[in-house]
Amino acid sequence: MSALYTTPIAKNRFSSARFPEALKGLMEERHLSYRQLAYKTKLSAGYLNHLTKGTRPVPADPVMAVIAEALCVEADFFVEYRLRQVADVLDNAPELADKLYGILLRSLPVPEDIGDALAHPHNGNGGNGHSQTAVVGF
């Protein structure tokens, strides 16, 4: 595989575009046709075409991971993947969901614990057994 596909620019990036646009953009950036990506992912070229046009739903996380790997990005490049990860964390932490709801939708001040987590995104779980917020990148 050529250096074009393994450059550091490809890793640790995040797209703000929705999945169809992000996928199409990566394919164009990598100069990959549907058939070439199909070969790399073992998915059909027709299915990939539907994904870029938005006529099929965003695939499940494992399929997104296969596509991401073939395009030399992390799965969390795709905003939908990141949203699912956040939703999973919030699903298991109702207190956090309530706090974030207040901050985001009611313009409440940021509580100290969330402020600390935002200030120190990789500080581990603090021994409380709840590592979910560190996974999200708070």
C-alpha cells in the first residue's frame, strides 16, 4: 500500500459531515472507486453507492469500522459513530444525561465534576468504577 494511504493526516481526524458526505469525501480524497472500496471492505459496490447517496441507513458500528479501516481512518471519524458512543455512555449514566441536558438545553452552568472532566479528558475513572466519560473524551 502506498504512503498516500498511511499518512498521519488520515488518522485522528473527525468529520462534522453526515455519513454519506463524509464517506464520499474520503473516497474522493483517496481516489477510490466504488469497486475498489468494495474489494477492500468485502461490501458490494452497489451498497456503497447507496450509502454515499444516503438512500440506505447509516450502517452499524462494525460495518462503519470496516469502511473506516479500508479508508485509513478511525471509525470515530464518522459523526454517527461518535454520536452512538455518546448515546451508549449516556444510556448507562442517567445522572450524567440529566446534567448534560441541563447544560445543553436549559443553559445551566457546568457542574464542577463535568468541568473537571472537560478540563482533564484522559484522567481515568478516578477509582469510582465509572470510566464512561473518559471513553467519550470529556
